[in-house]
Amino acid sequence: MLTYHRLIGQRRYDEAWSLWDREGAASGMSPGTFAASFAKYRKYQAEVGPPGRIDAGAGQRYVTVPVSVKGTLRDGNIVTLSGSMILHRAGPIDGATARQLGWRLYESTLKPRSPAPSAANPNTAP
């Protein structure tokens, strides 16, 4: 998870996209669309919280991790996102490949968050 967000911050979008499950398809975007969605950031930094417990079922493993992102767009606007990301991997089953046994991004619920009111902008609502 840390590697994924670090890669985005370094504008290494193809590498970040490849960390999504199903050979990148779980991102819901093509590599080009994925890159374009992050190219609008001048600065991108994520804080990753502690992972939850690992849920197991039918030979699969899932874990939810809280994430908050602070970014600055190229136009200077500040963006904050908060939510969680779910990681997925195969359980220890016969025939699973190394890629299937490694954690991959499965889903993201990161959503824009309203900025807190500030002295500079008292009309900002949380």
C-alpha cells in the first residue's frame, strides 16, 4: 500500500496501476486513464493507517486499510481524500502463482473530503 501511493507521488503511474488485482483491471481503468486521473496532481501524499484483520473465505484473503490523501492540484487547489483500500490475495492453495499469493489492490473507497473551516476561508463547511 505504501509503495502504491509512493509510486503515484513519483508519477510512476504504470507501476502503480500494475499493483491492482487482475493485472490492473481491478482499478476500473486502463493504464492511460489511470495515469491521467493522477497527472492533475502537482503533489500527492498519502497516510496509510494500520491494516484491519485479515478476512478469509473460499481460499481468498482480504484486508481493509484506512487511507487519507492530501494533494495539491496543478491549479493550486488542495484536495483531501479519505476512505479505505482493500487488499486481496489467494490463500495458501495448491497451484497458486507467486502473483496470486502476493497482496494486490482490490478496491478503493477513497472519496473527496470537505476541507475544515479555516481563518483564511471561514465559509468553508466541513
